[in-house]
Amino acid sequence: MALTKQQKIKPGISFLTQEVSKKWNVLADAQVRSSNKVKRIETLLLRTGLSYNINEAHSVAFGYAHKGDWQEGLSKLQYLVEHRIYQQYLYSQNLKRTELTVCFRLEQCFIKENDAFDFSQRFRTFLSFQIPILADKEFSKGLYTALQNESFINVQHKERVNNLFFDQNRAYAAMGYRWNKKIDTEIGYFNWQQKESDGTTVSNVLQLTFTTTL
């Protein structure tokens, strides 16, 4: 199988969780991704959702995402649109001072192709650890390391994606600083492997993350 490699920079990501009440949260994040060698903006992802907290450890959410890609055409950049609806289950737990997060998400994807939308579904699994290094006892402020992995599998109409059961995997490691219980910043490395019908694309990504919980 052919293997291609790319170098990409993801210059900025921001996440926001807005508490509406003890049971309900509004979720939002925005992602901007560059093209190879940071020549231009390639992808814009805007995602929002409404989350219900079952208890302190378990929550479920329903939401929508808009993804746009600027791809080079014959004479100019083409803007390709994808709409996503998702359902999510999230489990959060503290292992002593380490913060564990497990997420399962089912996505319905509508990708515009020749003035029509192709429908497919995929399943995402996400596991992350935030491990304090030089932080206070409550881990409310200080330096930490973040480790995470996310896998994607196609569960319906894989022939409209890459015709494969396994879609992609994203492994991530970062150093971060927690300013307080509501603001984290991170800089890290993503190894992004994406399966294609003719091989696997491997992207080495530098990522900056800004996370707020209001």
C-alpha cells in the first residue's frame, strides 16, 4: 500500500464550554488548519452542541458541525462544504490528580459533491489524560502534560468515503499550562494517519490549543 507524508501546521484551536445550569452546558469549538508548509488556510471547522450532565462523571450531548475545505482547483481555490450532526457520550474521572476523559461520538456526515450531498456515518472514540507535572495540590493551576488518542471508523456508506472500515487515527502529546480552573493552554504534536483508497496519508501537525470553561 502506498504511503504519503505531509507536514502541516494547525495554527490555532479554541474550545468553549458554557454552563447554563448544573445539568446543561453549551459546547462550542472552532478549528483553523493550514495547508502543507503553512501556505494558506485549508480548513475551517465550527462545532456546537447542547450537553446534559447525568452526574459529575457522565454526560450526553447532541450537536452540529460545519466543515469547510479550500482545495486547489484547475484555476482557483474551491470551497468544499460538509455538514455533520453528532450524538455524544462523555465520561470524565479523576485518577488521583490525573484527569481522564473518554468520549464516544456517532456522526452523520453530509458532504457536498457536484451540487448534491453524499451521506455517511462514522463512529469516533477518544481517550485523553491530563497529568500535572508542576501544579498545586488541587491541580487548579500549573504545568501539565496531555496525552490523547482518537480513532474513526466508518459504520455506514463507507464506499462514499474511502471504502474502508477504518478511517483515521490521531495520536497527540502536548505540554500545557492551567492558568486557573477555567482556562488551559497547550502546544503539542499530532500524528494524524488518514486512510485513503490508494494508501495512507500521514500528517505531522503542530497544534496550539486554548480551552475555556465559563
